[in-house]
Amino acid sequence: MPRIGAHVSIAGGLERAFARGEELSCETIQIFTKNQLQWRSAPISQGRAERFLRAWGESSIADVIVHSSYLINLAATDATGEKSIAALEDEVERCDILGIEDLVLHPGSSKGNPADQSLDLMSERLKTVLERTAHTRVNILLETMSGQGNHLGSDFGQLRRIFENLDWEPRMGICLDTCHMFASGLDFRTEPTYRRLLGHIDSSVGLDRVRCWHFNDSAHPLGRKLDRHAHIGEGELGTTPFSLILTDPLWEDVPCILETPLEGAGHGRDIAILRKLRGR
Ligand SMILES: [Zn+2]
Ligand SMILES: [Zn+2]
């Protein structure tokens, strides 16, 4: 069955994430391995990695996903571009030392340049990072975006172009964010529209590339390209899409990560709702 979890904080130490996840009765968690708003961070020492792996081994959490820094923009044509290559390489190495296999990445912003040109530049840089980290088993999962501003990755044709540029590199995958897809104009609030979405994903990048879901309701209506997460059932998506996903055998082994607001009832209530929708 799909595993239910949430993004949790690493405040006080990376290994603290497991206790936070268990407190919420998560089966899976997502973390940042560093401050997501800073370029630089101390390397992960062998001791820190061992503490993390020990805590993981003793916890009931099955898998850990890492979300990379928000600063990374592989499509940037200024100095940020080169910095982003080094930062992404570092993110992959940090995952590797922690024994984590899936790293989520925002495809970046074109900053107004032609989209295809930005996608090709991004692909070239992704290739560099994949080559430099070929000794690892870390996958890079491109997250589907809302289409807000110049952000790339809100349409599966764009993601397909990146995959094609990279010759369908097996270490490349997709993270589907429910709020972002809905904001970008993809509807999946009923069984037929959900099936249509799956067909669309399958024909563009292949359903087997989907390695993670981000579960967020959307505060804004369909297609507004506005990215604001809401608690499950309290936004425009409602509970049906989550119930369709959680009861679909297709996602048997796929982590579903909440990134809903920490205000209000927090993740605890969302997890209880999702568990009910899954039926166990
Ligand atoms: Zn994200
Ligand atoms: Zn997300």
C-alpha cells in the first residue's frame, strides 16, 4: 500500500527527524539535509551519518526522501547556474552518505528566457551532476510545478524534453505534487479525470518514473497557477483525489508526503484523514 508521511524538521540534528515522524505516525518522511535557504552548509561527518543511520534502523519509518534547496536553479544564465551545479552535486553526496536514494528537485526558473533553451541548459547541467555522482545510487526526482511566474516543469512535455535530453537516464524520476498539478490546470477530482491524468503522465514520461507523491490540497481553484498548499479536504481538491491515489495498486510502494501548512491542526489530522481514505 502507498506509504503515508510528512515533511519533518531536522532541527537539533538530522536523526531527530525520525522521532518527529513517529510522533505523527508517519510511515515515510521527507527532510532537508541542510538549511534550504542557504548555499553553504557544513559537510555531514561520518559520526553524524552513523547517528542518522542508527536512528533510522531503530525507527518504524520505512523510507526517507530529501527535498533539495530552494536556491538551486539549473536554468539560471547568471552565476547562480554554476553555483547550482555544485549545490546539487553536494545534495546528492549528502543523500549518499545518509543512505537515501531519492532527492526531489524543483526544475527551476527560465527567468524569461525561451523555455526550450532553459530546459536544454538544465539538462546539460543535470548530466554533469549525474556524471560526477555516478558512484552513487541517488535518484533525482523532478517535481511537477504550478506554472507560477517563469517556473519550469508545470507541463509533462517539458519534463519529457529533459528525460529525452538525458537519454532516459535511469536515475531520473518524477515527484508528483497534487497542489502544483491542480494549480497548473490538471484536474483529477473524479475517477475519469484521474485516469486521464495517469494516461497523460504515462504517455509523456512513463508512470514507472513516478517515485514520490507530494500530498497537498490547493487553496486556489484549478489552473490559477498559484501555489498555496491547504490541509487535506480543506482546499479546492477535496478528499476524492487522495482516496483515488491511496486505493490505487499502482502506488503500492510509493511514498506520499504531506507538505500541508503547519498552522491549524498540523500534519497529525491530515495523516488521520489519509489513513481513513486508504482504508487501513
Ligand atoms: Zn517542492
Ligand atoms: Zn511539493
